[in-house]
Amino acid sequence: MTKCQHNVDVHIYDQQSDLSISKLQVEKLVKECLKYEGVECDEVSIQFVDTDIIKDLHLRYFDDGSTTDCISFPIDQEETTEYRVLGEVFVCPKTGLDYSSAHHSDPYREISLYIIHGLLHLMGYDDIGDEEPVMREAEQRHMDHLQSKSLLLKEPSCTS
């Protein structure tokens, strides 16, 4: 495990209007997730996008035009550069809203899971075949940890 860097730049872009997102909450969640996993990097980007954008990305990069919850694009490997950009995670809050509505759950908890899932992909986890149980265990470990620290996303107040 590498020494964790606490001053990572978390770039957050909100290009959707389906769910109100607190950038401060997202930043805290991302930093704690990286710290908990022991990942060192200088920057990471989280982009919240609408259904059309996520479908376009899914088609362009994965040859699948269906909607999805999140897509990750790793950039720098740990050993390749002195300044490390972990990558970008694209999250579709509308997918989370639809899922949480169908399953009577909290959309903010669902979006938290999508962010964690995307970050885990950037850290080298995979959810295909034999590796899927490892990814699911890591997701649950992070969700439990973030919940214990009250860092899962929630509906923003006027001050968030």
C-alpha cells in the first residue's frame, strides 16, 4: 500500500439537472475513498452527466448504446509519472434516480456507490468474471467505511 496523498485535486463537473449534487460532499467522499484505499495521486475528475451523454460515451468507447450508471477512464498508472492523474469517472444521476425509485432506496446512496465503483475501476479493480466478488466486497467495504464517517452523499442543504 502506498502512502496516501491528502492534497489531491478533485475536479467535479456537474452537467446534469436530474439530481442536486453537493460538490463539497463529493470531494470529501472521493478523498476519503482514495485515502482508505491507500492510493496516491495528484488529481481525479468526477463528471455528473445526463442520460444522453452517458449513452454516447457507452456507445463510443464500449460499443453499447444503452444507458449505464458510471464509466471510468484511467489515465496514469502509478509508476508512469511523477504527477499522477488517476483518471475520470462519469456518473449518471438519472440512472441512480431510476434505480432508487424502482427499489425504494436513497438516490444519494446509489450515486455514492457509483462514484466508489468508478474510483475502484481507476484503482485497478474489475467486475468481470472471477474478479466481480472482489469488486463487490471492496464496494461494500467503502460504503460501510464512508457511512461510518457520515460521508455518503445526501441531499444538499443551502450551506453544502
